[in-house]
Amino acid sequence: MNLRARACVSALLLFGLRVCFSQDIKLQEDDEDVMFKTPEEDVRVQVSGRALVPGVRAQDWISSARVLLDGDKHVGFLRDDGSFTVSDVPSGSYVLEISSPTYRFQPVRVDITTTGKMRARVVNYIKTSEVIRLPYPLQMRCVGLHSYFIPRETWGWSDFLMNPMVLMMVLPLLIILLLPKVFNPSDPEMRREMEQSMNMLNSNQELPDVSELMTKFFSPPKSQGKAAGGGGARGPRGGAPSPRAGASRRKMRD
Amino acid sequence: MPGWLFGSLTAEHCGSCSSAAMAWLVVRLAISVSLLYTASAVFEDQVGKFDWRQQFIGKVRFALFDTQSQASKKLLVATDKNVFASLNSRTGDLFWRHVDKTGPEGHIDTLLMYGQDAVVVVGNGRLLRSWETTVGGLKWETVLDTGSFQAAALVGVQDHVKYVAVLKKSSISLHDLSSGSQIWVENLPDSDTVQYQTIYSGGNGLVFVLGVVPNSHIVIVEYKIEDGEIMNKKSVEAAWMSSLETSCTIISSGILLCADQITQSLYTLPLQSAEQTEMRQIHLQTLDLEVASGFQPVLTSTQPNPAQPPLSEFFLQLSPDHHILLQLKDNLIAPLRDFNPSYLAAFATSGERTVAAVMSPKNDTACSINLFSADTGRRHLDTTIIYHMDPNGGKPNRLYVHAFLKKDDSVGYRVMVQTEDLTLTFLQQPGRVVWMREEALADVVTMEMVDLPFTGTQAELEGEFGKKADGLLPMVLKRLSSQFILLQAWLAHLWKLFYDARKPRSSVKNEITIDTLSRDEFNLQKMMVMVTASGKLFGIDSKSGTILWKQYLENIQPNSVFKLIVQRTTAHFPHPPQCTLLIKDKDTGLGSLYVFNPIFGKKSQIGVPALPRPILQTLLLPVIDQDYAKVLLLIDDQYKVTAFPSTKNVLQQLQDTASSIFFYLVDSSQGKLSGFRLRKDLSTELIWEVVIPAEVQKIVAVKGKRANEHVHSQGRVMGDRSVLYKYLNPNLLAVITESTDTHQERSFVGIFLIDGVTGRIVHEAVQRKARGPVHFVHSENWVVYVYWNSKFRRNEFSVLELFEGAELYNSTVFSSLDRPHPPQVLQQSYIFPAPISTLEATLTEKGITSRHLLVGLPSGNILSLPKMFLDPRRPEVVSEQSREENLIPYAPEMPIREEWFINYNQTVSRVRGIYTAPSGLESTCLVVAYGLDIYQTRVFPSKQFDVLKDDYDYVLISSVLFGLFFATMISKRLAEVKLLNRAWR
């Protein structure tokens, strides 16, 4: 009978992506552990602290909150002023959290030595031996409300119009439909303006310009139309053939 | 044998064989990936739409009404589930509830109340807590000295209650009521021989501690309240007495009253007098009374105010249904009123007046409760409350009375009745049930969800197809008639819609009853059949949480284990659905079967086989009898098999298929797993045995796969477009072991994957420096398990996935006997930054929807964790291919997002199990979490891809459609005009 599977790839990534086979996790000495070994004698201590929810009266939240040590291994309750004690805790290392359905608190790791000494530090599940001390007795401060819900996607015209897909679809459509109407190649005023802008751009040689391409593309072969001059209709017809062209013209006016 | 495992294993399962599945694979992948970060969150407007929660407290051990003010609605309860709560006595809802830790350390020993403060002794006298009852905040908490708790009492001085005294086995301590500080603590004299059991204070500056040396004498010690000095100590002969607690009480101005069954006598002794050195005996015969043989008489007295001595009236219970109210006056005991028959009696005080409420049987189904004045025994007029007993429930066993003074100075009262089946009923005159709580539901053991039946009309149609054909013309007529019925039903439905639309919305909400229950379009509403530890069964509508039926099974041993099996679903009309409950005594292993209809809760008339021997294993076969009931096999300790139902047809089928029916047994005390095969004559033969040495490690759990699980895709598409086929062995067992050595350096958790048919160990893995409790899920081709890493003191998830490789050995049929290649096993582990209570996986109809793991947390939240995060192929270094496959890069820590909590702020206390069931919609999985509370919801692991969203904008889509329609019409018209104009030009 084939007792062991042929290929067993097991990856347990601990400190900094260290790969090892699960059958053979290397022993690693950790002086933290020596300190917090399971006690032979029965040391029972009280873990105390105070939880605060700024701006909310204690009466409004304490009845639904509990203080939990390592899940519900040890349970404490809150007093009217937000202070709490968890009694009868044997030595060891615990994660203390305040569980409230409304308010969120950061958990704290509490270490109790066999002699009953206590310290509090930041919970770090990855580097478990890292010590960033926190004040003891504990000061638990609410870090906000629980955000259980995600907002519904609301529908608005602005969202719809600013959607890249819509922009991609609508703008070319507008260009195709409107350009021939706006841009009348037979209009001499327009033409002159075009040429001016072209000159401006030509001074700036290294950049090929869209407007140039546009003009080339849309204008009929150079033949007639230099004759008719006149100042008149400038503003309203000056609707840009393309955004880029419009921009360059404005620059020119400046 | 603690192993109590079940499994159905057949050697050959047809794998869903298709290559079309591949197309689905891609779709599925696309679904799961695009929804990765938003999947399974709750929108705020969905709150309460399809989810509900019910909160429970457990079996009430102490209940006190707040009698301080007339308007108070508070009812304080302490229960066997270590819950201390305040109920609204008008509605039965919870004001607040405090859930302490489980086990003896959180056990509530006693509850005392004075004014706004409630004093609770917790954990066998370890903690003394005082609660502020209006808000539910803790006032103070003190740790008491070690020693087992005996009694506690409030101590008053000059009409004011100031202290609380706690009596332990060898010491007594006095604490200040307002701060909890200890005033004094004294050791009890001769505590090694004397059992001190009772404490009494009558408000005269003394505390009496009473102890007994069984069958010898009573010891009475007087303590001074101020400093704990022993004022007096005496012992009195009482050779007949074995326990003070059960047979004695204190009445009047400090007179000890005891009752003894053997001598048929009452004994009195003034506590304080120095001259009387022996107990005065009063023969019950002189009062014309007699204690029923074998019944320990019970004395009940009342002390309305702890700072005053108790009343001189008391109840004596002579037999289970005989109470008598007696009075001690001038050293003489006189009966005031005899209540025969009477079930329960209780005192209650309002202001200065004390009353006694007595429950007497009225007829077979009802009891009447009457009020009597305590000092005379006279009946108060017009105070009868009729209590109707539930025919499917248990007998009443506790009576709590809330007395209050009415405006005309007469005494009114309400009662709370607790029954054997843990129903709390709150009644007021003349018998109106104000509220009712089913506290048995605080301890749900197992549950199943059963599809609801079709409506009558749907069933009628179904029935037409089920019957045998009887000629052309009758068939046509039947067809027409059923079509006519359908039309009628539809018209009635339309009429109802029209009728309801005119009524205001609030009154439309119609009550759900069993008769109106029918399956909805998507089979989202089901019947939840819940089995509770007290032996009460419930049928609950999953949509609303309404209890539709309940059935109390009497004579259930308190340590029974239950196994609920659905033998026939509702799909086989006209055969009623059928559930079977196997009840097994944990100690003897002897079992019995209870067969019932899960929709109506009625016991079925089917004869059940007698089970004279302990049952080791049950298995539900896919074989069905002629009535469409699945066959249940029960294996006893001599490996004999009993089939249920065991008709000829079934036995014939069993003979035919016997060679492919295998089952396994677990003996965790010897660490032995053994596999058996059924023989044609329903005996068995041992075919394999795996021994896991019990000295080193013990088997803690064995799990197969769920029988109703579907796996849609047979493989996974890799980045290079090849397919990695899953190892889908339906007979695979996951065995979890824990080391017997609990030292943190040497402890380990082992996992074995064993084929249940051949006994072949497919894979084994060991997690060193780890210990339990291990929670795990075994599904599809993966096992996910959680353990405690004792080195780094954190929970870790580990996932094992099994693959066949790039080629499938036999793609049509999976056979355990013919699998030459062992599977490829991939494993990865992750840190889970929270403790865990329970673990389950979502389940959907066809298995197309991506899977999520449902993690019950001790904080009460249920986390829906996408299985994508638990994928052993998550790469450390992102490559083009892994990106193509949408694999998330490996991160050691598992994320916990609050949006993934499917029950938002509706936390489920002490969640013990999560039940998942598929619905008719592929996207939707029904979830029930149970523990102290019950929470039901639906989850959509891949969002609701098969139904329109809740907020689907019908207005927009229709306005756009209409707009386009009109635009076409107008532009058509314009075009016509234009054409016409052009033609004229």
C-alpha cells in the first residue's frame, strides 16, 4: 500500500517567505517562549483597562460589549465608566479585544509572566516576538464604527457621461456628425485662421499636430477659395474641429 | 466509544463527464475573479430583507421581577448557559444580555437582587459581580477566595440592605453592597467535618451559618456583622438529617424548619435561643398529613425583605402534586389551606402584601392558577389564570409570579411558567399569553433544511403524472380539470393581489401558517428542522423565523446524541416527506428511531425496527424503496446491519448492490479506523484497518464529503491553457488527529486522507507545534483546516488540494479500486488574525458559483472568506501565467474585511455550527448559524448573477426604451416630411 502521496508540495510561509515542508518544520528557538511557558504553579491575575468611545455615553454601548481574551477563553465586562477587569487569568500570552457590534477597537496583546508581571504590546501576527509596548493598564480607544456595508452603485448622469466607454463612443460620434457642419472648408476666414495656426505650429517643428492632419484630411485639394475675404463670422463658427486644434488656437490668441 | 461517525460510501460514483464543463470553467473563473473584492458583502438596504436573528438565553435557573416600581418591566434571569439577562416582561424581548464564558468557570451560582442592583456569584464562588440593571453595566467585580460555593444572602442592618454574605465550604465573607469591598472573611470552625450549607440573616445584626454533620447533628454559628466575631456556636442533635439544603428552610423570626420523610415529621428549632438544645418534633399525623412514599418533602418559605425576618407561612410539598400552606403561630403549626391536587406553588410580594400562587390541574389540557393571600390562605376573587398546556410540549415545572398592586389596592399578578421543554410562557389574567420564548432553541444540536411542498394545485398537477394511466378519455378529462383548477387558482391570486393593493400596507402582512406554506419560485424558502439538546424538535420557516411546529420528545436522556436524516424529500408527491431522528444514549450507545414528517411535525405511523444493541454507525444509501424513501443502514456493535425501511424490495436491492456498499468505523479510544463491506445476507466483512497509535495521537474528527455536493468543473484551467484535473474521490475521508503530548514544543496536529473503500492512505501531513481545537472543511478536492500554532500563538489556516495531474485516469467513472496513480497534493498555510469558533463552506445547487468559507468568530460575526484566498497555487512571485489564472499573490496573513461579515451587527453568540443549503438559484446559498442565537441569511458568493439586482432601475430602462421608441417614431415622421419636401423641390 502506498502510504504516502508521491508529490507533496507544502508551503508554509512564515517569516519573510520562508518555504519549508510541513512534515519538517524546523525548530526555532525563541526566547520569548521560554519566558511565557505554561506555568506549573497557579498564578491568576487581573487584566484591567479602560475602553473609550469618544462622544458616546458609556451607557449606550457597554451593555452589548464584551472584553474577550483569546476568543472567549476569558471574558470580562465593562463598567459604566468604560473600565474593565478580566479576572482570574492564568499566565500566558493573550490577545485582548473588545467586541462590540457597533464600535471597532484595536486588539492588544497582553503578556503575563509566571510571576504575574504584565505588559501590553501591539498585536503582530507575523512577527510575533516583536515588542512595541503599550501602556498598561490598557487604554482601548475606539477607532471608528464598523463598516459592514458597501455602498450601492448609484446612477447619475455625470457618472454615465464620464464613463470612459461612453466617452469613447460618443465623442467620435460627435466628431463625425458635427465636424462637417462646423468646419466649412470653403469658408475663407476659417482657412486663413487655419493657416495661421499651422504656421504657429510649424515653428514648433518637432511636434506633429493633429490639427494639421485633420486639415489635410478634410480639406479638398488646394484650388479655389483664396479670393473671398472678409471679417464677419468668426466667433460662433469657430467651433473647434478637434479639441486639440481649439486649444492651439486659443494659445495663439494669447 | 466516543466515535459517532456516519458516512455513506459506495465504491463507484459516476463523475460528471463532459468537456462542455470546460467552457463553464472559463465563465466561472471570470465570475469569481471579477467579483473578488466586492463579493458577498451586504448592502445597507438589504438589512432584514432576507435575514433574521433570534436571541435566546437558555434554561432559566433564577428569575426575579423588578418590584421596585409599578411601571418597571424588568425581568432578570440567569440561566444554565451562563447568561445573565434582562427581559422586557411586556414583550419578552431582551433589554440586554451578558454572555459569560462557557463551562463551570462562567456558571452562575446564584442571583440576588436589591433595588437597582443585582448581585451574581459566578464560577463556583470565584467571582462576585454586581450589575446595574437598568443599563446593564457592571458596577463592581471582586475575586473571592477559592473554595466551593455553598450559599449567598443579602444582609440587612436596621431595614437597610448593606452587605452581601457569601458562604463557602470553609469560609464566610461579607462584602459591601455598594463597592464590593470585603468587610471581613472568617474561617468556619471544624469545616473538615461539618458541611456548611445555609446562611441566614434576619436583619438583627447577626449572620447565622448552618452546617450539618450528616446523620449526626446540626451546627449553628452566629457571626456579628460588624467584625465577623463569633458570638455563639451550638450543635443540636439531628440523627435523621442528611442535608440541610434540601429538607430545611427558615421561617418566622429565625426558626429553622425541617421536614423528614422517614419519621413523617416536621422539626423546628429557634436559631437564637440558648435554652432549647434539641429540635422539637411535630408528627405530620397530628396535622392529618402524610408524605408520599419515596418523596422528599419540600419546604418553601419567603423572605420578602432581606432586612426583615421571613414570614411564618410556608408551603409543604407532600407529593409531586400535593402542596399545603401552613402557618407557624405561637409555636404551633396549623394548616391554612390544602391544595390537592396542585403542581406548583410560589410566593410573591408586592409592597407589604405577600400572596401565594398555586397551579392546579383543571382538565387534561389546561391548568388554572389562582392567587391566595399568604397570611390567611383565602382565595382572591377573580384571579384565575388559565394556562393551556401544549399537547406537544412538556409539563410545567417552575412558576415565577410577579405581583403588583392595582389602583384599587387589590393585588394583581402575572406569571411566568417554565416547562420541561424549556418554554417560557408569560401569562396575565384571564389567561392571555403575553409572550412565549422557546429557550430549547438556545441549544440546537443538529438541523436540516427541507424543501417546502408544492401548493395543492401544483401537487394536483404532479399527482396526475404520478398515477397510472387509466384510458384516454379519463386522462383528457383529468388534464382539463387540473387546468381548470390552475386557472381558478390564478384568478384567485389576481383577485387577492387587487384586494391587497387597496388595503394599507401594514395590514397586508399575512400570517404564515403551515397551510399557506408552499415552495416559492426559486426554492429560497425552506423548512428548517432543528433538533435541540433537550429533545424538542422544531420546524421553522426559513424566511421569517416563525416556529411552525414543535414536538417535545419525552424521556430523552440528557446526554443523548442526535442524528437527523432526511429519508424522503418533498419531491415524491403524494408520499409525504420523511425525516428520521436517531437518538443515541452516549453512555450505553443504545439508540432509538423517531420518524416524522418534517413539514407538519407529525409522527409517522411507520413501524421502526427495534434496536437492541448499541449502534456504531449509520449510513444513508442512495438506494430507494418503492415508496421513494432512501434506505438507512444501522450497524450495531456486532457489525450486524439493520435496514430501515426493510421491505422485500429493499432487501432485494441490497442483495444486488451489497458488493459495492462499504462503510467505515472509528474507534478513537484505540485509534483504529476500519473499513467493512456489506455481504448479501446483511452481515459484514472487515476489509481494511488503519491503526493510528493512540498513545501518540488521538483521532479527534473524521469527515467525508457532503452527499449533496456537486462539483461542476473537473479541473482548473492553467495559465498555459492546459487543464489540471481535480482528484475528486467521493470516498475520501479526512482524519484529524491531535498529539496526546500537550507540551507546546512537542504537540502536533496530524491530518490523514484515507480512501474509505480501500483504506489506502492517500496523503498524510503533520503540523508541528500545533494543537487543537481543529476546525476543518472537506469538500470537492480540498481540505481546509485551522489549528492553533502554539509556537507563534496564532491561528493558522492550511489548505490541501488534490489533483490528478494534467490527464484524467478514467474520466467517466471514479472507482476507488482502480486508481493506480496517487494524486498530486498541494498545500499552503496562512495566518488567520482572529480566533475561530466554527468553519463551514457554502454550497450551491450545481457547484458553478465560487465557494466561500464561512468562519464563525467568537465575537459573533460570521466571515465569508473567498476560497480563492485559500488556494495552494497562490504564487510567491507573480508570473504572467499566474496573472492569467487570476491567482492572488501569496501573503502570509489572511485579510479580514468588515464587509465580509455577512451578519453585520446581528452577532450570533457562541456560534457552534453553521448549516449551508443550496437554493433553487445557483447564485444563492442559504446559511443558518446556530449557537446561543439563531441567524438565517442568504449569501451570494459570486454576487447575484442569475437574478436582477435589488436596485435594478426599472424606471430608467423603461424610460430609455420608451424614449427610443418615440424618437424613432418622430424621426420617421420627420424623415417622411423631408423626403416629401425634397420631392417637391
